[in-house]
Amino acid sequence: MYKILIADDEEKIRLLIKKYGEYEGHIVHEAENGIQAVAMCRNGGYDVVIMDIMMPELNGLSATREIRKFSDVPIIMLSARGEEYDRISGFEFGADDYVVKPFSPKELMLRVDAVMKRFSSKDSLRIRDIFNAEGLSVDFDARTVTIDGVRTDLSPKEYDLLFYMIRNKNIALHREQILSAVWGYDFYGDDRTLDTHVKLLRKSLGPYAKYIVTVRGVGYRFET
């Protein structure tokens, strides 16, 4: 049994997939657009996501890219177009499989099984992704932060910001670069949003706030 998220703006398609998924014993949730799908993935603990490309507010490709910033959950892309360029774009944005509409719900469920088998096999061989520096421990897989042996709860954006900076440690990151990577390329806020979250993150990290260095005229650097 898998916990599946279906993201598609067409209700008929969502209901069709949900019907077959539940028939096979899976738990199936629905998202009507990309923004909702990203939010649900942050908190839902899904085993697999079925993501339509053409959706309002945030398309499936952009939603997949956002999800890949905090999760490696298997994603199957749905599209009405089957050109090679579209398939390549889906894989480049982080998709694990690609299905062209119209499709057979039974075949889609078989693809879910196939993707989950590949993912389970890969996951069993993977070394856990953990960053340690003095008393700071960051577990990327579990999405947890521990300070001197005590787990610290961060806001979703604090997690995203910290993970991105650690992934790019010892590199001076421009403000625009951080905003684009953490908030998305279509973010319409200003620098104060970044500065506020950095301030909150430093407070959360306590004695290890020293790792986040301000680079004048540029942005920030996670320095160890």
C-alpha cells in the first residue's frame, strides 16, 4: 500500500486515478494545482506523486523543481504532449517517469509499482545524507536539525534556507541566487524577506549561527 498524491487541475482525471488507486488498496490524496502540491508534499509524507505538467498558478515542472529542494519522493509526470523535448524537460526537473495522456489507469498503477521498486532498491543501498560540524548535525533525509544533541524545530523556509546554504558551503551566495533557489524564480518579495529569515535561522542555530557569514555587497556564505 502506498500513499499517493495526485496533482492535476482536471477533476475527472484525479477521480479516475483515485478510483483505481484506492481499488488497489492505496491511500490517495488530491491537489488541484502546483502550489497546493508543493505544500502538501512538505507535510504529507507521500510515497509517490503523480504530477500533471499543465496546471494553473504553478505548473508541474516548476512544482517538481520546488519539491526536489526538500524531498526525493518519486514523481511521475503526466502530459498531453509526448514530444522528446517535453519528456527530457520532465526528467531534467527531477521526474522519475513520464506518462502521456490519454493513458490507461491500470498501466499508470503498474508504473507506480515499478517506480517504487526502483526507489526502494536505491534507498536500501543509499548512505544516509548527514552534515556534521561541531555540535551541529543536519539530516537531509529525515529533514531534522540537532544542536548539541537536542533536536531543533525550524520553519519550512528555515529548513530550505539552511539546506541550500550547506549544500553550497564555503561559497559566497548572491541574494538573488538564494531567493531564486529557496523562494522560486517567480518570487516577488524583496531582500528584507531573506534578511528576516537569515536572522531567524541564526537565532535557531544558537552557537552555530557563526557559520552563516554576511558577505557585504553580495549576500551570505555558510562557512565551516
